[in-house]
Amino acid sequence: MSNPQFLPYGRQVIEDDDIEAVVKVLKGDYLTTGPAVEAFECDFAKITNAKESVVCGNATQALHLACIVNGLTSGEAAIVPSLTFLATANAVRYTGANVIFADVHPQTGLMTAESFEAALSRANDAGLKPKVVLPVHLAGQMVEQDTIQKIAQDHDIAIITDSCHALGSSYKNTQAGACKYEDMSVFSFHPVKTIAMGEGGAITTNDSNVAEKLRILRGHGMEHRSANPVLPDMGLDENGNPNPWYYEMNGLGYNYRESDIHCALGISQLKKLSRFIQRRQELVALYDKLLLPLAPLLLEPLRVEDCVPSWHLYAVRIDFEALGKTRASIMNSLKRKNIGTQVHYMPVHQQPYYRNLYGVQNLPGADNYYSQTLSLPLFPSMTDDNVHEVVGAIEEELGRG
Ligand SMILES: *Cc1c(COP(=O)(O)O)cnc(C)c1O
């Protein structure tokens, strides 16, 4: 059995009203730095239950700015779980700070209070005092935020949550991004994520001063004020008012702006968020039901406590050794049947760049999770029949067809 149309592991859902929203901006006055940017930030803060949101060109930029405002710079250090996308660790490196990799739970892929503490004590042994921790919510399931927060507070460590997989998930009835358990939370609107903006990312925070700092850093470090003009005649006109052209740069900023075109798409997509999530949850329930008989060769995602996930990914664990087949052979065979799969993720501490920096490290939880994981197709426009097709093809691979 083979699908007439290729089923990727994830993709965007763009509808006519999304397209109309973008066209409207294209016909308007502002393609960037216009009203859609602020409108998106307002909608996004509301949906995540945060006081403020700051939109950036993508989540990697958002992570970089979050690292800067939390004081990361060369000589400092931050803790990052090894089982994540490269960007979480790379953002720390952009500031010059060092990454201390934390291990993860071998069945959920999530950093735990225990693995956080283990990373902390390894850092202390190396004479480092981490300033920031970046917990990562994986596949839509969230880390144990309250215990992690407690440890971070005890050690005076700021928390930047990488919530790129968790838009719409909640932990103990608190929305991902609400910043009840963290200082800042970062989201991505890359097309495979829960909503699509083409490229896009955002930081949420409950601190308006921090949001203001982030917005300044996002726009070259420019501040339209006349606090301390370098030369008196630069800042003030003859009446002592700020010169109309005046701006000043007090710190090194970036161009990490998002355009009105992207934000218009984001505003339109946010309206569909609950529908998208509901469909993801239905698809996951169907996968769960159909795949259950394949245990223990194939195990469904292990649920964590206190979390209602929006399910960015449906990542099963397969005992490839017991099966006697490699993951690559299964992925290639599924691809021939027009079914896309993906691996989330290769442990970042194993990447040559990080090995060259920090040497070979032993993080068995991350390596174990990696060795078994496979993400099956999951996106809101999939049909129930699509799920049956994927499961049928997996059954064939597992010799249960
Ligand atoms: C997608 C993703 C990112 C990076 O997002 P971009 O918007 O592509 O920069 C970072 N962390 C995680 C966990 C992600 O899934």
C-alpha cells in the first residue's frame, strides 16, 4: 500500500484566509515595522497568558536575544539539554558563553530535575557557575517546571524555556509561555511548528522592562530618546526637546526584526490554533489506539505528569536491535511508500563542533533516547486514513502486516 501523495513528518496548513491576510499587507503601506508587528505581539501575549511578547525573525534570534538580556557573555555558562535542536545551544555560543550539556530522561527525552542537578554539579566541579538554564519542551510534552524552577532559584540561575514545540501545551493548568515558572519563553513559527509564519519566533515575558530591552536589541540597539546625548547639540533642539532625527545606541544590537508580511500570516494562523491542536490531539489518540498492539517492539510516547500536550511531534520508540533492522532501512522503506519520518534529535553534545570544544562526554539518557526515536507524520490536515496508512506501513516493517 502506498500513498499517492507524500506525507511529510510535519508541515504547515495554509488556508485561503491566511493568504488574504498576507495579500492585504502587501497592498498596504507597511511591509515591515508597521502595525501587524504590534498586533501579532499583542495576540501572542494573550494566547500564551504572558504580559508581553517580542517577535523576531525566527526562534534562533529570539533565543540569542534572551541569552543576551540574561547576562550571558564570554566567561559565563549556561545549561542546555543535549536532546534538542542545535539552535538552543548555538544561541548560548553566539554570546561567547559556554554550554554545559544536561542529560535527559531516556524515555521522554526531557531534562529532569535530577539531570539538571547533575549538570550543575559537573559545572561546579569544572569551576563554572552557570547563569542561565534553557529547559526544552520536547514534542509538545513539557519539563517538570516547578522543580526545575526551585533548583534554579536556589542557585540564582535564570530560566529561558525553549517552548518551540509547546505552543498550546500546558503544565499544571499553566500555558506554555505564561512565564509562571520561567523568566522567558521562546517560540518558533517555522512551517513544521504549530503555527507557521514562514520564518518567525517570539519571546514571552512578564517583565515590561525586559521586553523593552529585547525590542531595542532587536532593532540595532537604537533608542529614540535623549537620555545622555554624546554631544549636547546631537540630542536636543533649541527648545530643549529631542531632535526629530535623534537616536542613540547604548549597546550592540542586531537586525532581528520580523516583517508585517510574516506577522499578518501569524495573526491569521493564531486564530486557528485551538482547531489545529484539537486535530493534532485526535490524530495522536488514533495513533495510540492503532499502535498499542506493536508493543514492546514499538512504544508510544511515554506521557509525563501534569502536562496536557499540544503534540508538535508523534515520536515513537522502536527497539531496532530486537527487530534486527536499522532505523535507516525502515525510514528508507517508508519513504518509498511516500511516508516521511524524521529523528528528533541527534544529541547536540555529539556534534563535531561541540566535541571539539568540550571533548567526548557521556550522556547516556540522550544517547539512549536518540537510539530509539522516530517521528511519524503529524500535522492538522492529515486524515484518519493517513494515520491508518502510516500504521499499516509500520506494521509491515515490524513484520506484523
Ligand atoms: C525549531 C526549533 C528551534 C529554532 O527555531 P527557528 O525559528 O527555526 O529558528 C529552536 N529550538 C527548538 C527546540 C526547535 O524545535
